[in-house]
Amino acid sequence: MKKTIKIISLTLGVGLVIAIAVAYYMFNMPKRDVQSAKTDFSVSSTDIVNEYLADAALANAKYLQEEGDSKILAITGTVVSISEDLNNQKVILLKNSGDKAGVSCTFTAETNQNTEHLQIGQTVKVKGVIRSGAGFDEDLDLYEDVILEKCDLVSK
């Protein structure tokens, strides 16, 4: 009986140590460096919005990896608004005239300073990862923007 309890205790102890080691490793993994990574797709704000409005499932299959992470995108569009979120991160909206929705690009604390010289009406290319595609909300009767995170300017 004592031998069985020792084996069970030892097994649970080893399992607990392994679980803690895996959790520690996952928690301390380096963050994905979007800005130094290669761009997977380069599209205009109009094209990506239209792809999501036409078929969201097909667009997700194109722009998301099998694990669910976003591929890295470079989006070209015209700046229609510049704002700041509650985390003091700059948010710019890229939208061309006549588009139903735009692309909302949230910058990071490290890349905020790159938006200082942006002006409304300027055409820019922004690199980031997609978090949400465009859609139509029937309850509110409005179009929702594509949302990019971890953004930085590629060119002005």
C-alpha cells in the first residue's frame, strides 16, 4: 500500500514539475516581432475590405495561418482619421473614398512616434497583423472595419 502511494505521489510530483516548466516556457517566450518579419501579403485597404465583405471564411483562410495566427500584411490606403486609444497607442483609419469600411491600424508604444508626421488625406503603407475582418452588423446597420494590430509605417 505504501509503495503504491509513493509511486502515485512521485508521478504527480514529476507531472507537476513538468507542467510548471512548460507554463514558464510559454509565458516567457519571445513576442512575435512583426516589423522585422517578412510580409506575407501586400494589398490595398479597398481590396481587403471587399474580400471580407464578399466571403469572410475565404478571406480568413487566406490571411490566417492554420494555428489561427495572422499572417503579416502590408496595407496601402488613405488616412482618414488619426486617434489614440486608452493605452495611448495611435490608431489610424485607412479608407479610400467610396469604400463601405476601412482598415483600423493600431500602433504599438514603440512605433507611435512614427505617426507624428501623418496627415489626413495622405496615402501610406502600414505593416501589421490582422485581428478582425470587415463585416456588416445588421443590428446597428453599419459596416465594421478590418482591424490590424502591432502596426508600423512601411512607407509614406
